[in-house]
Amino acid sequence: MKSLGKRARGPRLERMRASPLWAGERFQNLHPIIPGLRDPNVAMPTIGEFICGGERRVPMGPLPALNPLETWLRPPASGLRVTWLGHSTMLIELDGMRVLTDPVWGPRASPSRLAGPKRFQPVPVALRSLPPLDLVIVSHDHYDHLDYPTIRELAKRDVPFVTSLGVGAHLEAFGVNPERIVELDWWESHGTGRGSLTVTAAPSQHFSGRGLKDRNATLWSSFVVRSERHAVFFSGDTGLTTQYQEIRERLGPFDLVMLEVGAYHPAWGDIHLGPRNALEALALLGGGPFLPVHWGTFSLAMHAWDQPVEALMELAPAMDAHLVMPRLGEAIEPAHAEVVSPWWRGVDTQAVAPQDDSEANQGLPESMSWPID
């Protein structure tokens, strides 16, 4: 199956083995798990529970969405603008340069077109309609972050890719010219040569794998993108780690912080943040405008589809967090972002009829192995 990608070999594999994060034949998280992140009294969900368990896992109607094409024609007044295109896919504009993160336009977060978590609705702008890009970032190789059909299309563009160690083998297998692939270990930086844009891979607390036998065969990372006047933090996927304080000290402060908040469970507390730990991570990073990602697109856990952001709305005031929560396709400038309006609350109440979520919930969450033939 082509969507599985390929394992690293040759010089790429030798470079991976030289990483301080490489242990034996796979990568590992550097820091111990913070006590209490994973609830020992909660068992890992079974396949049946994941497919059929939980309530309101899929919205009953479409989420409000905007077409950002006209906005993108005008440069941001502040020099920094970001557009949430769903899940962890962001178009970030920094001082005239455009960076796309974890691009997923495919219909499912899955190696198959026939099974696996199905996206709630199409991306608000067609992939072919994107403006010229200066960089694509891929944080790690899970299907909801590294999407085969999307990469196949982006490979036709003359755009460089920056990713974590080992993930370049997948990109190359999907058609990306190897000369346009840069793989980084944690704390390594790459200057794109386009303006003053610099990308630095930073720690995260997660794992990797696309099949049954390649767990942790590639690295996972968060990323800091810095231009001449601005810096943004993108978490990729992660659990809470004290390394965020080191990221703040070495790479901060940040004009925008993007942290994952969805697809969490008490048994996965060490590999996904969830809303409460995302706010803790934000504090360790030094605060700043906080745009939650990794929600509102796929059903990858058993909580309600809007539970992460409802929890954020409840918890954020006590932690003095500045939430930035745009609608799908809404291009916003963090410096001018207005007070959050819970735009998602009308989705279920205004829907004419419930959407059948049985198909949308097919498949396994990324914290389990996919049943690949």
C-alpha cells in the first residue's frame, strides 16, 4: 500500500542513528512522563469502544467556514496572519512568507480511502487554489498529519519541506524531490534562504508509526518558525513535558502559540495534551495568543467533537489565557484578534437532521496500531 510510505535507509538511516534520541532501533522521548498525566485506573479503549463508544463525536451539521482567498491577496497589516484550515493544517504568513503545517486535504485520516476516521467536511479552500508557498512543515508521520494524496499534489510544486528525522523517506516515496526535503533533529534549525525565515525543530512528547511494525521508526517534533519580526510555535502532537520551559528559554517569546487540544483520553495523557494540559503548556512557553488546533475535523477520540474547546472556554479565564479561535478558513492576525465568540455552539442545534457518524468513526485512533492488511 503506497500510503504507508517507506522506511529510511542508507545515509538517512545513519543520520537517524546518530541522534541522541535514537535508542536501539527506534526513537524515544527524552524526558520521563510527568506523574499523573496518564490515569492508571483507566484502561486503553478497545477497538469496539473506539468505533462505537462515546456520544456526539461528529457534529450534526457543517461547521461555519470562510473562503480566505480574497484575504490572502492582501498582506497582513501586522506582518503576521494565520488561517486554520482544519485539524493541524495552518497557513501561516510571516513578513511576506507563507508556511503550511501538517497539510491534510484527504477525506480520511487513514491509509485507506474506504475505512478510517472521515473528515467532518471539506477543507474550506481547494489545495490547488493555495497561494505560492515558501515552506511546508510536517511534524510527524501519523495519518492525520502526513496525508498521502495531499503530499502527492504538493510534490508538484517547487516548495521545500522541513520535517523530523526519518519522515523524509515517506515524503520521497510520495513523490517529493529529495533535494527539497530537510530533516531536523530536535534543536536543529534550517534557514530557508527565502527572506529571513528560519525553522527550528523542538521537543515534543509523542510517538510515530504508519503500520504495524514501524512504531517510533521516525522522529516527532514541535516547530518554531521565526521571521525577522515574528516567531510562532507549532506543537505538532504532544503530551505535556517540562521541555516546554526550555523551548521558551531558547526560542521564545512567541507572537502566536498553536497547541493541540483534541483527540485526548485519560489513558493517552502522556502523548496528547487535551485542553487543561494545553493551558499548562502555554504557561511554560511564556503565554501569548493561543490558537488551539487538532480538533473539529476528525473523530479520533471518544469525547464529544466540541468538548475540547468548551473545556478551554471554561478553564482559560482562571489561567489568564488569551484564546484565538477562528472559524475554519478565517484568516486572523493575532495582534488584532478579537475576544473569542463560541461560533461552534450553533452547529448541532441548527442542524436539520443528525449526521450518521458510524462511517466517520471507522478505524483506530493514532495511539493504536492500524489493522492494515
